[in-house]
Amino acid sequence: MISAATSLFAANGFTGTTTKQIAKAAGVSEALLFKHFPTKHALYTAILAEKAQYSELRDAVEEATKKRDDERLFTLLASYRIRKGADPTMLRLLLFSALEGHELSDMFFQQQYRVFHDLLAGYIRRRIEDGAFRPIDPVLAAKAFFGVVLHHRLLHDIFELPMHLSHEASVVEYVSLFLGGLVRQSPDS
């Protein structure tokens, strides 16, 4: 049921998907669907809970943060979204929920993006205090980094433009470009 609902929500949005369509796609009756999920909202919440499994990524990110391993941290965050086989469904769900303007948009954003955005902004702030990064607005820097990643996903997952570099090479280039703009240059350079 969750798989069928996810596909339909990603194709038609929350508003454009009916429980009747979900039940039909899942091969169950609407009554059985409502037995497991009393509302369409509850089903959408279950999809987010299933898709928001970040424990491995979060552990690796926290380890890179503790070690102050800038390249590893940025690579982990970018390669989680820019990789072969990345699921475009979640991006489509985010876009639909935002465009439809319902309360699920905020819930989706909090569960899917905000966690790592805040973590990265805090990390950048600490690296500025360490003197490793030049003084910039850390929140804006985190937004800019995730903006690059999101733009890449829009071009290649939504608009289906062909990639001229592999996923791995794209991540390396994005991280290099971004860190090159953050790292404090010595006065001798």
C-alpha cells in the first residue's frame, strides 16, 4: 500500500491522488486501506517515516563533523542525494507538497532536509570560529550548498537532462568548488 501510494503521490501530488486510486493500485479495497491508514494524511506520514531512514548517514556525518573532515562531510551530504539509483520520488513528493501548499509540506521539509541543513550550518559556523573557513553567513552557505545539490537533482531527475559527468565525479567537482569558496586563504596566497 505504501509503495502504491508513494508512486501515486509522486506522480499526482497529495491533492491529485485519491484513496480509491491508491487502493486500486495496491490491489486492496478502500476499506482495507482505511483499516491500516485512517486518513490519507496518515498514509502520507507513514511514507515519510519509511523514507526518512538516515541513521547510517547521520552517524557518518557526525563522525566527519567530530574529526573536522570538511571534504568527507560535504561529500557525504552531496553523495547521499547525487548518486546512481537515488530515488527521485522523494524530490517529487517535496515539490508537490510545496506547490500544493498544504501542511504536509512543512512536515516533509523538516523530516527530509532541515536536519542536515541545520547540522551543516552549525558545522560551518564552528569552522569559521576555528579560522578554517572565511567569515560568511553559515546559514546562507548551507543553503547554497544544498541548493547546488537540489539544482543537480532537478536537472537530472525531474527534467531528465543527460549528465556529462558520472555521479561520483559530479560530487567531487561540487565539493571542490564549494570548499574552495569557503576555505580561508592565507595572506600569502
